[in-house]
Amino acid sequence: MRPGQNITIKTNASNAQLQTALEQALPGAVAQTKDIAPQFKGATDTDTCRKIFDFLKTKVKYDKDGFTQKIKYPSALLRDGRGDCKSYSLFTAAILKNLNIPFRWTYASYTPGVNTPGHVYITTDSGCICDVVWGKFNSEKKPYNKFYKSMNISYISGMEPAVGAITLPAIKAGLKKAATTVSTGAAANAVKGATLAPGRNLFRLIVQNNMDGIASKLAKMNQQQILDLWKKVGGDPGKIAADIRNGSSKPVKKLGLLGLVKKKLAAKGIKGLGATDAQVISELVPAATAAGTAVGAASGPQGAAAGAATGASLAEVLKQLIPLVQQLLAATPAADQTDSLSAQSNITAPADLEPTGTTGGSSNLLLYAGLAAAAIILAPKIFK
């Protein structure tokens, strides 16, 4: 990140890539606005948002991007004196982050039948709306579809080097807490590895068999982000990259994991591309367990119980892969929504599955599920 830098997004970039680029630009924007953020501090969150809103409305002219999409860092936005909703939102988010005011990215579409968002603005957790493009403070144009993304710690860890200079107390405290949770010594790390290995194995099996078209979807996403997140959950980036290549070359096999999560969200009135991380996770945990059961049952009646335990580990892996899960859900059409999960019997397991603490060379899916279940049952739980 350099002063005055624009982030240029290719004309063929997907909407999900635009969202990812915007959210990943936040740490640099926070660093740039650290010194000026206090001047926007108001007596309440609403007062603060009013100051940000008035400043952008009077100092920065709205200038909609054409085919080439750009996200302007605050220094570039102020230098040029013009920008669109993405740059307005990044500036607003950076000021709020510096002032420790929780917020959500708000993605909206206004065309009936079109769920892909064409607009983004900021809403604080206390409910204040800051949409400079709309032009009315604490107000929004009624959207056809809208969803939120909370800016929690999972989005800001492991970003560009400039993040290291940030001294924002909330970020430092969050990082310290996260480090304390998983860095209690070699024993804790070993337990974490054993706990997540079955879930990683099951995810790799799903990808390599292109269940729900997950491999095909992942192949169209930011590959570096996938590799970084996979490494974060203890996986081998080279193996998941190979799984995506192999899986995306195969026909789609139905499982129903993504469709089940999407239908459960829709039943709660959460429609369109996505929901907050917390809302997705609340439906993801039982759905992942059901996915393990379905895959285990594909090897025989006794595989279901072992598969359920493996699915519990998968849920923990998917929680930490939530940015990818959000994008996978966004790429899942409403027609794929389902009430039940099932796996075809012709499932092939990767030859290089991770050991789960038990020896044995068979690639039989039932044995795999049983070994994974044993690891889950014997290893203490360290995630909530």
C-alpha cells in the first residue's frame, strides 16, 4: 500500500472479487486515516457518522467507475476529490475502525430478480446508515436485496505489511486474544492439528469429487486467498490446489451442503447472495454434520455415525474458511436450495489423506470416516 494508491480491478473481475478487494483494503486505509480520524469523533456513533457523511458529501464529488473498477485509498480519494460508493465506504469504514465503532459492509441491489449487489455502503452495529451516494443521512434507498458483512478479525489478519504499523487497540487486543487461544504450546497445536485433520480430509474429498460444484466455484476465485486460508487451518496449500484442479475437471456431484445452508437462511428471510458471518455459521454447523453423515453413509449403513463426527470437524474448518464459504454461497443459485443431503456412491478419496492418529493403509471410505471419528472423539475440543 502506497500513499495515493488506487486498487485497479480488471474489467472481467467478479462481483465477489470486488468485495474481497474492498474488504482487504481496509487495513491500509485504517493506517492512512489514523491521524485524521479523531476530528470526526462525535458524542455518539450517529454524530460521528454525520461528520463523516457531511465531509464526504461536501469535499468528494461522486464519480461512478466505468468498465474499469477502482477502489481508492483515502489518500487517493482526498487527492482526487472524487470517487464512488466503494471508495466512500472504504473511507467511512477506516474512520469508524480507528474510532472503535463496530460496523458492517452493506451490499445492496435494486433491480428485481437480480441479487448481485451493485452498491455498497456502511451501517454501524448501532444502526446508523452512512450512504453518501444516496445523499440522505441515516437513510437508504429501499433495496431489492441486501446483505451484510461484519468486519471481524478473520478479514484483517495476515494482510499486507502495512498492517504491522497499526496500533488500533481493538485490533491489537483481538490479535492477542486469537494468539493466546491457539498458542498454548506444542501440545495445544498438536491437538488442534488432530482435531481439524478429519475436517480437512472431508473438505478435500468434497472438493476432489466436485460435490455441489465446489471445486468449479473455487477455481474461479482468488487462488492466493484460498491457499492462505487453507494454510491457516493447518492444511497443505499444494494439496488443496491440486484438489481444485482435479475436481474442477470432473462433472458436478450433488451433495446439498451449500443448498441446505442457503435454504435455511432464506427461511429466516435472509435472501440473495449471503448473510453475516454469524448467520452463516449458525446454519453451517448442522449442515456440515449432515454432510459428513451423507458422505459416510455412501460407504455403507455404519458409515453415517462416523461421518457425523467427521462432519463436526468439517464445521470447525469451514468456520475458519468463512470468507470462502461466503463466496461459495454467493455462487450457488436459488435453484440448488434443498432440505436434505445425499452423496453418490461413486466417491473417490484422495490418495494422500492426512493421518488422524491411527495407522492403516486402506482408502476405503468407511475406514476413513471411522479414523476421522476416532480423532474427533479422543481429541479435546479447543474451539467454540
